[in-house]
Amino acid sequence: MTRMATSLEAEDVRALLRLLGELRELGRAPHAWRGHLVSSLRALCRADIAVISELRVNANASGASTNCAEVVTPLEIVDRGIDDSQRERFFRELYFTDHETDDALGAIVPLYGTSFTIQRRDVVDDHRWDRSFVANERFRPLGCDDFVMSMAPVSSFGVISSLELLRGSRERFTGRERLLVALLHEELAGDWTRARARAPRLTPRQREVLALLAGGASEKEVAFALGLSAHTAHDHVKAIHRAYGARSRGELLGKLGSESPRTRLLAELA
């Protein structure tokens, strides 16, 4: 494998700190949070396409196994830079199937289920890549010829978080971009795990109510959005307040904010 860069410029560190702070502000608005992450990461790494997804871990797979059978139905995918007419093909053929079947990407498969961040050249050299089916039939029709891929299992949620950046042939991704993605992903995965460990247990309906409250909805708006009576919505809000030990809406939102991504790792690097 190629050697990863061991340091970043001060400007890169500041950019990552800003991004983590912005993600903290977005809190528990999942689509906005993911959308901002891929848009910002795409710009920071000068990528043509950026994708974030959460994939469910196969409960039937061995805990020691690292084969691709662990990665099954996608929970959510957010992307930037993929044309609408190409999106279905990209996710059906390139994003999943070819990782398992094309020999050029075969070295990735044993890594599934582990934490890793790789460049394309880590798994296939230029000569083999140029002759491969996946390069000529999948990447190049999209205007792409290189990638950085990162996966991080979040065991407390039973999911694997995946980040991909794709770029055209104008220049290859470098150790800088790989390090940016690796540090960001490591920090986020650690925060998700810590947040889950200290988050109180809620019912599925209470989690839906909480997501709306975190997005700024009033109790009346929660009731309308979920088809609940005002009384039932109020009962759910009271139960959430009790679970979090919050005496007011402001205190509840403050506690939620403390569970979002933090900046300790990158602050130490700076």
C-alpha cells in the first residue's frame, strides 16, 4: 500500500475543525447533516463525487468475519455530484455489485467490517486499473478515474458508515485527501459510539418525536407531522424530557447538542 501522509497544513486542520463545528450545529437533522458533510468534504478534497451511506451489518455474519456478506441493505445514502440519470446505475452496479465481483477491486472485500481508509492505488496499480472492466465501464462513463474509500463500523448502532470520494483523471487523490477523510471519519465514528453509549433508551415513536423537536418543530407541529393528538404528542415530549433529565426545551436541545460531533482529536492535532 502507498504510504499515508502523516501531517496536514494548518489550513486543512482549520477546515476540518470548522466542518465538525458546523455538523455539531446541525445536530440531529439527519438529511441536512449528511448533505452538508458530503458537500463540504467534496469541496475540501476537490472531488467530483462524494457519497456517504450507512449500511446495516448482517446479523447472521460471524463477528470475526470481514467478508462483504456483512454489508447488506443500505439504510441511507446521500450523494453530491452524481447526475440524476446516472444515479440508479451508479449505486446498483458500481457502488455495490462491482466491489464484490470485479477482480480490480477484490482487495477491498477482505477489509469490509473493519475500519479503513484507502486510495485506489492501495488496492490496484495503474496498469491493471486501466485494463479493468470497472474502470472502463463504470468509472469513466461517470467522468471519474480515481477514488478514496473509507469505512468505519459503528457497532453500537449495528451499522457500517461508508464515505467515498471520486475524481476524474486530471489528478490522483493524494495522501492529503486520504488523511483528511480518515481523521474526519475516525472522529465522527467515535462520537456516534459515545453518543449511543450515553443516550437514554427511547421508544421508536419517541425517537421520531425527538428528531422533530431537534429540527425545531413545536409540539403542535410534531402532532400534525406524526398524526397524533395534541395530548399524545405532549405525553411523548414529557417522557423524552424525563429520559434526558431536561426541565425545558432549551435544556433538552443543549443536551442533544452535546451528543453531536466534537473537535478534540483535530484540536490536539492543531
